[in-house]
Amino acid sequence: MTPAARLQAVIDVLEAVAATDRPADGVIGAWFKERRFVGSKDRRDIAERVYGILRRRARLDWWLARIGIVKPTARRWLLADLAIGERAMPEDLQPLFGRETYGPPTLTPDERGLVARLSGQPLSHGDMPDWVRGEYPGWIEPALRAAFGEDFAAEVAAMREEAPLDLRVNTLKATRDEAIAALADEGVTAQPTVLSPIGLRLDGRVALSALKAFRDGLVEVQDEGSQLVALLTDARPGQAVVDYCAGAGGKTLALAAAMRNKGRLIACDVYENRMARAQERMRRAGVHNVTRRLLGAEGDKWMKRNAGSFDRVLVDAPCSGTGTWRRNPDARWRLLPEDLDRLAALQADILARAAKLVRPGGRLIYATCSVLAVENEGQVRSFLAAAPNFGPQSLSAVWTSVIGGACPSDGPWLRLSPARHGTDGFFVAVMERALDSRSAPADQPDHQGDDEKNQKHEE
């Protein structure tokens, strides 16, 4: 593609993102899938420009409003970004606008004025409110300040930046050293992650699908924080484990590896299409101890039959996703105040339902990719108050037992954040069901045969 055609593609993709409620990564992926003729370098350049504009959106909007433009468009975002970020002047853009069939149309007089007035301006300005400089909705600022305390400025600045590319080593097929060597053979440099003993961080972006190490299932894409959630579940070979909100299966794969493919691992979700997407990932990873379970009317019957049957139940609950804003910059502008109330009610319901599956002496692990207390500590405290047969486990003790070394977070829970830990924002709490005479017996009927028959039906 020519430089002009790439600029028009950026405009087209930004318009597609703005026209739907779907996450930007899905929209961008679909856009490229429909245009397989676009080369890898062009894809990278287009995607980087689109994501960059999404990360700078509040500041670009502020500058546009400052010069009287109150209705930003994809084209205006691009022009403002070129003027501010690259100090472009109208004459610099003249060869790129209106000269090619597949390039953007000629600049209008108003657009030339926009570029001239914004050229060379600093992206961040002293007159900007904190929420504009921080690139977050103004209404959520009190909750962010409460979550981060004195680290607020550093954390919101880190949440503005691009996230690194982390991989999880699939220990069913390779050690971390073997994965590093395999990637190096393909010209890819990977460094061990600081906190996760099975993580790798890549230097720069790569086309993973082109790598043999990825196609052979030696590595999977997974943020270091997400890897830690799976590790702290402490799933062991031979246990019965549930990934209650499995989605596309990232943590399910990590749990299967921790279990060495031995035992029962049930992947549950309410959306069949998301679970179906996990099947190819499981095949590539060599995972074969997973049964997929669709929740709903039939799932409720399964829940009743399997109450008190599982050693570990992981609830990676639906949440605001505030901890993933580095990866999903558009998500911060889709979140509304009323969403937090809806999500809090949903989280409480899911937690209460999932808890019924835990056997006496078993553990319930609650996790979110949120940094907000209402979805994290507040949710766990409310659950424990309503469920006296569950008690919190010392996260530090669990960390030392499972991962080793000092836990990176103080207090009874694990709270990870971009600035402090270099991961996405995550929260983890580990709770154990009491062993007492009033509890249901630990030895429950084995419904593995039912799960195997249902898996065949679902697949």
C-alpha cells in the first residue's frame, strides 16, 4: 500500500470502530480478515496508528474543541494526530490527500486551517483537566484515585501506554528455556517475565501465527497478570477443577498445563461461540482433559448434580476491564456509570453460584481484570459476609507455596497494576470452604462419565 492508502485505511478502521459496540481489536481483526491483500507491514503500520489515536483520543478531542471543532470525526482525529504528533503542516500533507485513487480526498480549507493551527502543539497541555491528560472518563476519577492512592498519577500514565506482548510457556510441551531457544531460532528475542515463572516478554511486535513455536503450541498469548491468576488457582494433577467463566479459554489452557492433563477440568461459559473458539487452541496446546459446559437451563441441572464436587473453582468474573485499558484503549470510552452497578450485581450472583460447586476443603478463587474496589475487595467482603462457611486464605502464603518468593502485593488479596508490576490490572482473592461436620461430605459422586458424554454432544 502507498502511504496515502494507509492513511485512508486508518480513517476507515477508525470509522468502523466508532460505528459498533464491539471491542476495537475485534473490529480491526475483522477489517484485515476481509482484506487479505494487505501486507504484514501495512497491517502493522495501520494498526499502530489506529491504536495510537485511540490512546490519545481525549487529548486530541480537547485540542479540536479548543479550535472550535466540537464534533470529532475519524478524519479529524487523524489530521490532529499528524499535526500534533508529527508537526505536519498543510503543505506536508498535500501529496497524501487527493492525489491517489485509494488515498484520502483533498484537504478542505477548514482542514488546512485545522492542521496549521495544531501543528507542533504539545500533546499534553497544562490547561487540560486531569482526566483528559490521563485519558479516562471524568466520572470514574474518584474511583481510580481511591484504588491507586498516592500512585494515581503514575498508574493512569502507565494505563495510557501500549502494553507489552507476553507469552505463556505451555509446560505440556516445553520448558521456559526450551521455548526461549525455539523462538530465538526464528529470530525472536524473548525475556523471562519477572513475576510469572512460565511467562515470556517479547522485544517488540511479531506475527505470532507465522512462528513455528506458536503453531506447535509451545507458547500462548497471555498477559503475565493473567498467568498469575491461573497459577494461584493451584490446580493440581488429578484434581477436579472448574474454570467458571472460561470465555475463549486462555486460563483453561494454563490450568490444564498445571494439572499435566490429569484430572477433571470443566470450562464453563454462557456463550457457546466463545467456548467453540477455544477448541482449536486446546488442540494446538495438546490439552485433552477439558470438558466444555454451556451454562443456562441445562447447565443449572449440571450445577445441582455437581454441587460440592470440585477442589478448585476459578471465577474470572465479567468486569469493567479497567485493568486492560492499555490493550483496549477504546474500552474506557464505552464504560458508563450504570455499568458498574450492573456488573457488581452480576459478579455477586456468579460468585454465589460458583461457590456451590466447591467441596469442603476446596478453594474458590475470585479474579477480575479491574482496578476498582467495588468489583474487587468490596465484592469479596460482601461474599464472605454472606457465606460464613468460606474464609479468606493468605495470598502471601498461597503465593509462596505455589510460585515461591515474596508476594508482590501487600494484604490478603493480590492487586496487580501496570506501573507497579508491569502487568495488566488484576485482582485475585483465594477463599477456602470450611471442613466441618455440617458440610456436605468431601467424597461426591463422580459425574465424569456425564461430562464426557456431554462434551461429545457439545463438540
